Amino acid sequence: MAPRVTFMGLGPMGLAMSENLLRYGDIEKPLVLYNRTREKAEAHSSRLGNCQVADSVANAVLFSDIIWLCLQDQKAIEETFQKILSTDIRGKLFVDSSTTSPEMVDSIAQRVSDGGGHFVAVPVMGGPPLAISRSLTCIASGDSKSVDTIRPYLEGVVGSNIVDLSGENPGAALLLKLMGNFLIMATIETVAEAHAFAETCGIGTKNMDKLMAAVFPRPPHALYNHQMLSGECFSGKPLVEVSKALLLTGRVMELAQKHGASVKIYEIAREHLKFVKDHEGPDADITAIYGAVRVESGLPFRPSRE
């Protein structure tokens, strides 16, 4: 029998992931939705169909076997789990794709276990466009049985691949996601510097684009390359707002400093994020780093359209 599923947290990522769970996952209908702003859940339910909107955290948890969370910040996570843990959670599986810290997720996982429930951390790599296209990378950690339970809803449903940390503490997935953010920022910085270098040398961004397409034809390079050369990094809907990126990169820098790791390219990328925030505002796109690199290279922040 297919499980009854609740999805809690309907930000841009939650909207896409819950829709894909409903459309592509083997779950019992209706999908239960909960959001602190009820109107958002109602609108999402009306658009999708086969959904039921819960009017409280307790009711969202009550009849479901799997409760999937994708919350925006640690305060929301703590407040939500305080309400969850006041209910009967015996036998229920909690899947957390929220933005939090390794220490916090391990603490919550222990409290869930003490209450008779099960817990899997599934942070994801990739922004809303990849969530919509089911192209997220899912990092899953927790006890092996619980990870196996959720596995059918990861690859091919909310994501395209899984980094399997079965048997490790849930916090391990969050720690690895921080490492993943290092890779993302290094990639954005590399693509930005490559295009600025090509322009200053005279070979031009069109030719660099050809090389990028040949050597790095797939995301993430291809995604960031498109954002920069199309101008969407300056005027389109942000992949990730620079203000949010600065918060996350701050955590990564704290981790690197704590353990004495050398992350020079990451430090440079973070300084470029600060430049973008000062130049374009907190809601600018993360890939507008391209403009900061251009300025350092003696070019205007925004390229002229060729």
C-alpha cells in the first residue's frame, strides 16, 4: 500500500518538490499540504488537485506515514518540530530537506527517535529551476532502513541522483551539503573569471561559450554560463538571492576556519558576493558575481549586448 504523505513548507523549492512528489511519486492521494501562510497552500492545492490542506501542524502529521519538510530557516524548523513533537509520532518517518545546521538536525533526529519516530535528512543541491525539472542532487543520511524507505521518492521523482550516506548521522548530509556549496561557488567564480578573461584578451565571450559547451556541456557549468551570457544574472529571476548566499557562505567559512582548511577561491567568491549586494542590492542573483569579476578586470559591471 502506498504511504500517505504530508509536505510542509511551500517556498520555491517546496512548491516544486511537492508537485513532483504528487505527480511522479507512488503515494496515496491526496497529498497533504501545510504552510504557515495557509493561502499559499490553498493556491498550490487548487492548482495541483489531489491535495488536502491541513489547518495545523498537528493535523498535518496526524494521518500521514511520511512527513516531508522543506523550511526556510532554523527558527521555523525549531518552532515546527516543537509542535510536531507534542503529537504522537510513533512509527512516522520525517524527511527533512530544510536549511539548517548539522548540529541542529542531529538534535532534532534524536528527539524524533526518542518519540518513537524515524528521521532522514535529505538536503538537496540545486535551485528552483532544477527542482522543477527533477534534476536535484539529493544527499540522504540516517538509518539505512529509513533511507531505503524514502529512496523511491528521490531519484526520478524530486531529483535525478542520490548521494547515499545510509547509516551515518543525519547531520552528515548537511555537512556534505556545505562542501557542495563550496563546489558551487567555486564553479560560479570559475565561469565568471573565464568569461572576463576571454573578453579582456580579445578572444571574446562567444568563443569562450563554444569552449564551455564542448568541455562542460551539462549543469552546473552550463547553467551558470547561460545565466551570465544571457544577462539573466543581472535582470532575470534569481537562482539564489545574494543575501541568502552570503548567509550560507558565512557558515562554510566558519567551518573552514574552525578546521584550518584553505579555501582561497571560496573567499574570493564571497567577497564578490558582497560587492554584488552593495552594487545591486540583497535580491540580486548569485551569478551576478560575473559583474564583480568584470569590474575587477577593468570592464563595466554589465556587458553591452553583442
